[in-house]
Amino acid sequence: MLTRGAVLRETPGRYEVVELEVEDPRQGELRVRMVASGLCHSDDHFATGDQTPPILPFAGGHEGAGIVEAVGPGTPGFAEGDHVVFSFLPVCGRCRFCARGLQNLCDLGASLGTGARPEDPTSFRLSLDGRPVGQMAGLSTYCEHTTVSTASVIKIDPDIPLEVACLTGCGVGTGWGAALNSAAVRPGHVVIVMGIGGIGINAVQGAAHAGAAAVIAVDPVAFKRESALKLGATHAVADMAEATELARSMTNGQGADSAIVTVGIVTGRHLGQGLEAVRKAGTCVAVGLGESFVRDGDFNLHELVLYQKRLQGSLFGASSPTADIPAQLEMYRQGVLKLDELITTRYALDDVAAGFDDLKAGRNIRGVIVHSA
């Protein structure tokens, strides 16, 4: 069938909406009519060239939710009409990492670098003028219809609005899990969150839920600082120097227990600031991505070693999607986890490029594409 979707034809470049051909689902696959898709900095990294698309054209979008409209043959567990959220990291449930409860590190994640099917890097489900089109995370949620592997699909209760449910497929779990899992925030901790976008705002929520005594949000944009204070931050400042001094004033000069770095384009300088801000045996959590070809850092190795500090990477907040996405949606249903408040602006699919302009200008906590019926 034919569908419309936002693709990159070149990089650096801008997303443009074109007509695509989408294949019917095969065994272990679903075709989904998209309802909502989050605008995440990860997709913009491919547009700016910070990250290199595996194949061009490349259909963007990895944070989304929709309704199943076709089920591949021999594919149990799903039916037409099911409401689903995508996990941008596929889960096989059988590999060494899944067996240990580390679903975010599933071996199927290696397929994300191909834009193709998890089981076959030469097999594609989208095409443009007869040419194969890569799918961001095997999903391409910026399409009105998409064919995906069931390894990337979480079925949810139909009473939860898909516009907010889509956020749990990346931003919520990445930020919330960065605080709870990667930083191991505990009651009484002092936590710094650097960068208050779609990821950082959920790190703020996660730290608050974990019982942190102080959650210091850092962002140069006043609107984002105000948003953080409404969603769990106890303090909000414009730069890391002020945040570091504030944390030390609360801890007899020691520093924060953890600093979570969620800025849109992470550099070694940001990580160095995070490490400097934490106490002895404190943790700096690296969440955001930077340029894929940059290898240098900017750390005080003396402090890193002699103060026994820890620099911790965090992929999808060290979450297990099949357990954590339903749990987060249940917290939303109970009013504990705020999702509606995360959406700043809703866009039509044709406005995807403008949405990314707003993202980079700091106008949104999270922008969401709402697909037409």
C-alpha cells in the first residue's frame, strides 16, 4: 500500500514528506496506523549529520504509538485494532542480556544500525521510487503507516490516550530510568539534571519519585526551568557552575550524589562538568548523544580515580521495555507520572521540519506529531 512519511534524502538535510510504498507484514510483523509520534533529538542527529544514516533515503521517527491494522501470518499475540506503543530498542526475550533483565541491551539492538529488519540487514519494508528506504530503529514513526517487527511492539490498554502513551517509547523511559536505574537515586540524595528537554524532564520526575531531597534542574531557557519546577525539581538554575555551588552548599561542600547529563548534543565538556559536580564516589550519567566521530573527552582524571567517581552510560535509562512501559503507563493512570504536561506543541506530519526547528530553538519540552486519521 501507499503511505506518507517524513524522510531524509541527504545528510545534512531536512525531513520532507513524501509518498512511500509500505509492504504488508510478514511472519512476526505488524502493520500499524500511526496516531502520534514524539519529536526526539535522536532523529535530528541524523538530519544534522551528527549521526550517519545507515541508508538513504531514511524515514525518521522512533517514539510512537498507533493501532494495529494488519497482522502477519503465523504471528500470535496481536490482533487488528490493538493499541500499541513502540520500543525503539527491539527485545528478543532470549539472548544473554534479556535473560538477565537487561532488555535495553538486547542483541537485536545491533540491527538499529542497518535501517532494515532485525533478522536480515538486507530486507526493507519501505521503498521510494523503487529504492529501499531505511527505517529509524526499524520503526519510522513519522510515517502514517509502518510495518514493524513484533520485537519492537508493546500492547497497551486502549483507555490510555496514544498521544501521551507514545512518549514512553523513548523519552520517558530514558529520562526516568536514567535517574532510577543508572544514577541509582535514593531518598535524601542531591541530584543535578543538566538539560531539560524531553529526556531531562523525565529524569527530574524519576529523581523526585525516588525521594531525592533536592533535584536541581539546569537549563539556559527560562521556560524549561519553570517546567522543571512544576514536575519535581526543587531548584532550577541557568548553568552548571551555579548548580555545582548549590549542590555543595547542601552537602557540606561535597557535591551532588549524581549528575544526569541530558543535553541535546553532549560533549566531553558537559561530562567533565557533571563529574566535577558530584561528590566522592558520586555518579555522572551520560544520556544524550553527540557527534558520532568525536572521541575526545574533557575530564579531570585525578578526580575520577582518586575520588572514585563513576561515569555511567545509560541507554534507554537501562529500562526493560516489556516491563517498564506498562508500569509507567499505570503510574500515569494513577496520576503519579505526568505525561500530558510534557507535550508543549502538537504538529501535523507536514510540519515535521518546523517541529525540529522549535526543538533546537528550545521552544518545546516535547513536540508531538499527531497523525491524521
